Amino acid sequence: MEIVFAITLALICVAGLIIMVRLVRGPTTLDRIVAVDVLVILIVGGTAVNMAGQGDGSNVALLVAVALLGFIGSMTVVRLVERKGTHR
């Protein structure tokens, strides 16, 4: 089972690198906002896989809170950008 956890964490790291490229290259502000949101989700997912691999479930509430804050933050920034009309 440890091999499955290692492969999963490796795939999450590869996805994180791809998302970092999208975060740097853009081309629009909304693309960068979505990249940050996906990066937060990947961090939460990677932490959850690590917790499952160690058999420790004590930080599940923290993961839910971080995911919720990332989502709310992304939606707030998107509404702000759309309201101002400066999405380029």
C-alpha cells in the first residue's frame, strides 16, 4: 500500500509543477486565480494522502477549513475582478 501512496504523492507533485507553470505564465488574471485555487486543493489532497499513509486522521478538520478558505478566497477575488472589469 505504501507504493500506492508514493505514486499518488508523486502524481500530485507533478500536477503541482504543471499548475505552477500556469500560475507564472497566465495569460489572464482569472487563469492565475484558478491556478492558485487548484494549488490549494492539491496541497490539501497531498496532505490527506500523507495522513492516510501514516494512519493519522487528526487533522481532517484543518484540511476542510483550508479547502473552504481557499474556495472562498478564490470566489471573492473573482467577484472583485469581474466587478472592476480588469481580468486582463
